[in-house]
Amino acid sequence: MNIKKGLTRNLILTAILIATFMTSVETTIITTALPTIVSDLNGLSYQSWIFAMYLLTTALTTPIYGKLADQIGRKPVFLIGLVLFTTGSALCGLASNMLSLIIFRAIQGLGAGAIMPITFTMIADLFTYQERSKMLALNNTAWGISALLGPLMGGYIVDNLGWHWVFVINVPLGVIVFLIIFTTYHDSKLAHEKLKMDFLGIASLSILLVSVLLLFQCLSVSKINWVLMAFLTLVILLATLVLMKIEHQAIDPIVPLKLFRNQLFLVQIFTTLALSAIQIGFQTYFPMWLQSIYHASPSLAGLAVTPSPILWLFSSFLVGSLVKKFAPKYIALPLIIIMALTYLPLIFVSIHFPEHLFYVISAITGFVLGIVITMNTLIAQHVVSQKDLGTASSMITLGRTLGQTIATGIFGLIFNLTIHHEISQQPAISENMVNQFISSNNHTSAMVGKNFDVLAQTVLSGMHAVFIVTLILFVLVIILNLSDKKRTIVK
């Protein structure tokens, strides 16, 4: 990598941090604005699609961008993704209905599929394994800053300007990053003399991912078309078989199956997937819980998410010293068990559950994920060859995206089914009233105020159901790490 030292490298690292801030602030601002968006667009049944469409297109393009980054270089792929993400952000700011917002979120996701994995790959290119854990932790500072500013900015913007403006914040940042990378970053000569793209692998992988993600998002819609779901399931099975056959025969496969023969690599990917699913659950439903049941303003409700990435920032700096002393499974297991215990009360608490405990749970979540997911990234990059570094980084990002996308579908299904069941038992309330109740801005409504207790209990039942699913995920990820055969330090 022909990288100038000193100021040039610092500028590139700055651009990486800003790019990380852009993609991470997207999450913290959206979770703050989501209840207002749902109420404004009357879209409770489709609220998970605001996340899901973004995650779907991110997941679909991540492995493709990862392979392209290994073959044609990081810079052109990163810049293309940056343009798409920035354009999508601007369009989201112009959205006037739920359909257009979901479509524009898809464009954002097309860009994020390049930005997220390639920032990890750039760090791996610029720094050695010994330096990398600190740089990954430093990259988390951008996420920590976005976590601190995101809810505050999001709440302020929603309260004073309107939710449309929460997307526009990414536009000037995208322009700055583009100028820095375009003028200072230089790729080395291509590792391949001729571009060899696994087009059959890309096609089969795309069909597989779209089918999986659509299947799980169909779950979040109350009126489920079982014929469509059966068809998607069949497509998934066929696409999986075709993909495995194609990838075995491909000269340069889009997904090198040899990577997944390494159990340590496999455990890192699926641990990231499961923990990311849990993460999107608390980021989505904590602000909604606080706004609907505790009358919290969008600004205050958004702050419930803030302790998580801030603690993530600080704990990620511990990874470098921990991996030198312990095998990965002995780092992950005790932390995941502690985190699971903090989520246990959420399946049965009443509407009088102390509000400050949401912030405690958020902080513990961030502390654990900061160590475990940063370690997953570090180990997954280290156990592959240099020529597969971009692909390995994209697999970690894909794991996070798939986990979040699948979880939004499952959580959306469980939440909606529970809400509809509760409504059927309470003739005094309707789905429209629950839509209004979700946002604290509408609690002054006479109809909502008259039925507050019933509406609160209805929403609370939905929350209980969502966090029962998270506990099941905890059990699965604990079993996965118990099965890890690697008992020695990774060097």
C-alpha cells in the first residue's frame, strides 16, 4: 500500500472516523425519530421496514463490495458507496410517505454496504495486527461520539425541525469524506492482473440473501401470505445448494467456502450475527418503551441508547490486552452470560419498572459488545490470508447486517402479533390508537389519555414478547461459544 506517512495517514484515518460516524449516527438518530415517524406516517405495521430495507440492501451488496475491494482496490469501491449513501440520505430527507422513505433507505443501504466493511479493511491495510486492536478501538470513538450526539441531535431536530432533517446531517459529512479519500488515499497495484468476478456466485448469493431477508421481513407484517413464505423457503434451499456447488468450482469465489472450514472464523461470524440481533432489539424498542409508557420526550428516550456505544468505546480498548491473555471463548462466554442476566427482568417487569435501569442495561450491553464484537473483527481478520482480507471484513459486516435484518423481522412479527392479540381482547382500543400512543408527543390526545392504562399494558405485553426472543438468542450464542474448540491464545 503506497501510503504517505504523517499528515496523509492522519487525514485518511480522519476520513475513516467520519465515515464510521456517518453510518453509526444513522442508527442512533433513527431510533430517536422512529416513534415520531411511525405516528406521522401511520405506519406501525411497517416500522421494521425502515430498518429492514436499509439492512437488506446493505447485506446484499456487502460481500460483492468486499470482493471488489480485494480485486480493484479499496478507493473506487469506497467512493462509489459513499456517493450512494450520501444521495440516499438526501432523498430520505425529502420523503413524504412511508413507501418513498423505505425506497430511499434502500439507496442508503447500497452505499453502506461498501462503507462499513472497507473502513475495517483500510485499517487492516494501514496497521499491523499488534496495532490493529487499538485502531479498531479508536474507530469506535467515532461511534461513541455519534452515540452521544445522535440522540441529542435527533431529539432536538424532531422536536424543533421535523424528522425529515435527521437524514440531512449525513450530506455535508459525505462530501468531506469524499474529498479527503479522493485526494489523499492511493491503492497499491492490483493483486490480480485481470478482473475475475464470480458472476454466477454473485447471482446465487444475491438470490439467497434477498430471499432470506424478505422471508424474515414478511414475518413482521400482520397479514402473512403463507404461499409466498413457502415459495421463499424453497428458493432459499435451492439457492443454497446452487451457491455451494458454484463456489466449490469457482476460480475466485465471491464467498470462499474454505474460510468457513475454520471453526474459529465461523464462531466469530455467528457470534457477531447473534449479538447484533440483540443490539438492534434494544436500540429499536428501548426508546419506544420509554416514549410510550414513561411519557419520555424523543430526546430523553433517545438517551437510553447512548450509554451503550459510549461504554462500547471504552471497553473496546481492552481487547488488545485481553486477546494476549485469554482464548476468545474465555473472553466471550462470561461477558455474554452477564449481559443475558441483565435482560432477564425485561420479560416480566410492570409499567412501574424503574426508568434508570434501562440506562444501566444499555451501559452493560455496550461494555460487553465493545469487547466481544471488536474481538470478533480482530480475530476474523487475523485468521485469513492477506488476499482474503476484504472478503473476511465483509463477512463480519454481513454477519452484523444479517443479524439485525433477521431480528427486525422476528421482533416485528412478535411485537405486532402480541399487540393485535391484546387489541382483540380490549374493544375500547384500536390499532390507530396504539400508533398514536407509541409517540409521547400524542399523549395529550383525549382518546389516548382516556385509555392510557390499557394502551400502556398493550404495548408492555409486546415489549415482554420481544425480549423473550432476545433471551433465546443469548442461549444460542452461549452454546455456540461453548462449542469453540480453540482453547489457546490466538497469536
